[in-house]
Amino acid sequence: MQRVFSAAQPTGTPHLGNYLGFLKQAVELQESYDCIYSIVDLHALTVPRDPDVLRNDILGVAALYLACGLDPKKSILFVQSDVKEHAELCWLLNTLTKISELKLMHQFKEKSKEHPESINMGLFDYPVLMAADILLYNTDLVPIGEDQKQHVELTREIARRWNMRFGQTFTLPKAHIAKTGARIMSLLDPAKKMAKSASSAQSYVSLLDDAHTVRQKIKRAVTDSGSEITLSPAKPALSNLLAIYHLLSNKTFVELEARYKGRGYGEFKSDLAEVVVAFLSPIQERYTALLKKPKKLHEMLSDGAARARIIAVSTMKKVRANIGIGI
Ligand code: ATP
Ligand code: LTN
């Protein structure tokens, strides 16, 4: 069975973009792949974090992912720092990665613009740690949003280089990117991706937003000129809302265009808000119930780490022998 690996940072509450670009795929792939998912706390430290907030976010993200359908009986779910091999492999891969390659990474360029006062080595090395995450598990497929594609390409390049130098060791992973939903845009600016780090919370729908907040955010979402409901590059803001509607309702774009023919943006947006509310409400109920049992969540994560560690240790045995360290 082919192996799937992916991960997300415990940085605040995931939004609809994280769900549609990544989590939805992750849940679906559980049915036919051997899936491993990680909460990458070491990556989250590349921007300054309060320790108590980080601790809370790790458990919160775990609960939310389970509430969205990740199932520890079908997949391994674990916290990155619980498996020390990630940091060790990152160091070894660093020795094969060029500074000039890391300087090209879009995410590094953007994040260093956002936090010019704290461009640290971790932020620069972030893609190499991500490569280590993926390569430790002989991964075939990596479900991700469009923004992470460049990092998976770099991972393939590092793996290729290692295999050339030391012999076949790592599987070359492929990015698995959804046809629709891989880049959900901000509700306030269709030229920017929906992001947790955005300056205004109005630009995204968090998976934990209550019904009132969802209705109000969608009502205030920007739209394009004209009043027709059609999917078109000339209507980027509306097309983004249509994509969200399509993915959450399973109605095709053609069905949606027909349904709203001759009706205005107002009616379309208010229906979309109800679709989002109906989608989020059972997730939020499951999330609240899961968070009431933190001990169970910790046990599930520690069981996940134990299962992940077995694979990671076995990969590292090969890697250490390859490079000439250890006994
Ligand atoms: P943000 O940019 O909002 O802080 P992130 O990429 O840092 O998000 P993660 O939780 O680590 O946050 O991302 C999890 C997954 O969500 C990744 O695979 C990423 O590609 C995907 N993703 C993030 N934003 C979007 C978006 N706007 N549309 C689709 N997928 C997205
Ligand atoms: N870089 C990703 C998170 C991430 C990841 C990974 C994704 C870290 N390690 C391994 C897929 C596979 C992000 O910023 N969203």
C-alpha cells in the first residue's frame, strides 16, 4: 500500500483554506492509503511563540483534526517533536542542501518580510526540516495546498542527491494537490491566499467561528463588479466563494450557476453562509467533546508517536550507515 505523509503547524485555529486544501484530502486518503499525519510543533517555533499558547494549540489542532474526520484507527497522528529522528535527519540533510536553494523559497521570502525583526536560522531551514519529515517515512504522496508545492519539489531534489551519493535510500515523494481548493483566497482580497497570519480576522473563516461570525464574515466578503453569479477569471472574488460553496455542498459549478441565475450576490452569499454554518456545526460539537478529555488525546498522540518512531528509527539506521556514523 502506498504511503501518505503530511503535516500542519499548530499555529492558531485552522481555517477553511487549511481544510479544503489539505485536511479534506487527508481524510479521504485514509480510505485507500497508509497515512501518517503530524502536528509540526518544531516548525511552529520559527516565529516567536508563547509556550502556553503553543501547548494549547497542539492539543487544540489534534482535537480539531479528529473532529474533521482524521481517525487514529486508520492513520497515525503524532506530534513532530515526540519523534527525535526528525531533527536528526534535518541536520544530515542540511549537509546536502545549498543556501542558494533555500534563498529561493517563497515562504521564506514572505515570512521574512512579515517578521523582518526575527529572521532566524529556523525560518531559513524550515524546508529542510519539512524534507526530513517526509523522507523519514518512505512517503509516496504528500497532500498539501498549492503554497507548499515548492517545498515538496526541494524535498525530491534533496532525496535525489542523497540517493546519487549514497545509493537508493529515499522514496521520491509526489505532491498531491486538489484540482479545486488548493488555493482558497482571502475573503477581503482575492489576490492573497486565506491565511491565519492575515492582519484581519475578517479575511478568513476559522473552523471554530460561531454561526453569527460566519454569516457576518461572508456578508462582508468582497465581490466583483456586476451581479451575475458565474465562475470566471474576471470575477476572482466570486469564483473563490463559488469554490467554497462547491466543495462544501458537492454541487457542481454548473448547478450553482443555474441555481443563482437572475438572483443577486446577496442571496448567494446568505445561502453560502448557511452551507458553511451547517458544515462547521457538527465539527465544532465533536471538537468540544474531544477537548473535554485531554488525557485521552494525549494517549492517542503518544500512541501515534510510538508507531511513527518505529518507522523513523528504521529509516535512520539505514541513513546513518549510508553516511558513515553510528555503529
Ligand atoms: P497559514 O498560511 O494560514 O498560516 P499554514 O500553511 O502556515 O497556513 P498549516 O496549518 O501548516 O498552515 O497548513 C496546513 C495545510 O493547509 C498546508 O498543506 C497548506 O498548503 C494548506 N493551506 C494553507 N492555506 C491554504 C489556502 N489558503 N488554501 C488552500 N490550502 C491552504
Ligand atoms: N510546511 C508546511 C507544514 C509541513 C509539512 C511537512 C507539510 C511541515 N512538514 C511535511 C507536508 C509534509 C506548511 O507550512 N503548511
